[in-house]
Amino acid sequence: MDLTDRIFARALGMGLRKQLPELSGLSRQRVDAIQRGADYTTTEFERLCRALAVDPVVLYRGGETDPRRSPARFRAAISTGRPTGADLRLLALATEVGITLGHLAERLGRPNIIPQRRRVVPVDASNAGPQGYDLGHAARAALTGDDGPLDSLTGTLRSLGVHVVGVRFRSDGIDGASIWTPGALPVILINRSSGRAGHPGALRATLAHELGHLLHDAGEADLTTVVSWGWRGNHAERIEARARGFAPAFLAPRAAVQAWAAASTFDDDEQLVHALARRWGLSFEGAAWHAKNCHLIEYADARRLAHMDHKPHITYDCDESLSDDTVGDPSACPGPLWRGLAAELVQAAQAEELISPGRAEELLTWA
């Protein structure tokens, strides 16, 4: 394909052909003329690439035109099929943000630890959940060096060089997505439109779940992984089952939980599960199943507690929320994809004169 063909192949692949004029700032007539073969300027080419969330150099050289084809970038449970074009664009933009941050972090000498610890492990088809538990325990020991409650998982991830940011997906069923490509900083997107984003225990589970994907899952031919929750034996479902096992084991290592429970006194199983959720930052339902997997309660009791109609309110010991960092002038706020660690790195790069103030502003308002 020639360059024009690559532009419009990507637009069609993302489902954004109709939105291309609005996203690029070019008139519909101009976009149609370009597709029919009209010459276009470098500025127009850059606008089209920005609309389609692709590096102009990559597209010019004949690189990625299908946004679904890229290694180890995205994992999420999507209940209603293929993501919308807007969500594919958001994922592609987040990929470019991660690449930019990887470059800045390297220049600044900041840590990018997850890629160093990344080890692809084939999923155990018959034992995915327990395999996830084992991987979660090992990752916790390797990445934090302790097994106590994490006051802030977002803070821990930030210290490991993972950019965590809240966005709004349009597709149903997405709680979070993890994105990484070689040389980039890992990015975890949390869907603010999901009810789980505002619940500390559920937010922590989603973050840990996506960390498991970043550390141990291989890339697929497609950018997205679609999960059918009712289809037993589905490879994607086994991957998700492993990540669901990874999350509580990373947040609350079994041996530490067992030692804590042995040193405590509880009136009944519900009180134990409530205390476990509060101390270790789990949802009540997640704590019930984790208590069973830590051999503290029986399966029937875990099932009963997990399916209670009215679960008790939990006042958490941990402090977990998504960052809304501002930069420079407190009245100014970066674009959604640049809050948190990204804003910090851009500020630091500007302060050390690695990038100009104009470039910093361009980055923070991009996407």
C-alpha cells in the first residue's frame, strides 16, 4: 500500500473513517479528496496521524496500520465484543504515551522495573487460578520485598515505573487495560465509567489483575482480548482466571494472611472476612474467596458470604484512588492520559532542560 492507502486502512480498521474529519480538524471535503488521491501537506499528514493515534514516522515507513496488531499491549474483559473505534484510538494513544514516557524515563534515569521482571509463562489450562496465586506470591516478594498490607497500590506501581491513569472507555465491560511495548513505560488504564473504579477494594484488584498481565502474558495477534465469561475452556478466559488468582495473592500473600489470622480473634467467619478486606484492601467478596484459598474458612461459607445480598460497609485502612495531579499552575490540569506519573516525568524533563517548555505543554495537552 502507498502512504494514503495506509492512512485510510488504519482509519477503517479502527472504525473511525466517519470521525476522521472531526478528529483531524480537516474538512470532510478535504479528507474525501485526500482519499481519492489529492496531494496533501506534511501538516495535514501529521493531523491525520494524530487523529488515528499513530506515530507519523511509523506510518510513513510502512509500519503498523492495523491497531489490533501489536505485542503485549492490552488486556481487558469485554462483554459485548469488539471495542468501539473511540476506545481503540484511546488504547493506541496510551501506547504512544507509554513510548514517550519510556524515552523520558531513560533520559532522567528513572526506574522501569516491570519489563526487567517480565517473564512470559504459558497458562496452565487445568490449573489457571492456582497458577495465578503462585505467580502473585512470587511477584510480591520480587517487587516489594515485604508481605504486609500495601497502603497504596497506585503508589507502589508508580514507584516501579508504571503509569496508572483513569480514563473513560465507551465499550461495555472494560474495567481496566494494561499496555506495554518494548522500550516503553507500562501503562494501566482504569475505566472511570466502571463502578469498580470508585471502590478501593475493587480498584486495587483491577490494578493487581492488570499487573499480572504485564508481568506474565505474551502478546497476541490482536491488540484486544475478548472474553466470553460463560465459555469454559476458552484460552482467553483461562488467562483472565489466572490474573484473578494473581491479584489477591499479590495484595495479600497467603502466609502473611494466615499469620495475621492466627494472631487475631474473630467471633465468626463474617467478621474475619470483613477484617481481612479492611486490613489488606480487598473487596468483601474478594476477601471471602481469598479467606477460603488461605484455608481460613470452608468453601460453602465463602460462597455464602460472597453472595450476601447486603454486604457490610468497609472503612479501609489503605488509601487508594486515581490521581488527578495538576502540573505547574494549580489551575491547569493535563489531559486525561497525562495525569500522575506522566505529568511528573514531563515536569522533571523540562526542569532538567531535556525538553523545552513548549514541548512540555504540547505533550501535556496531547490526546
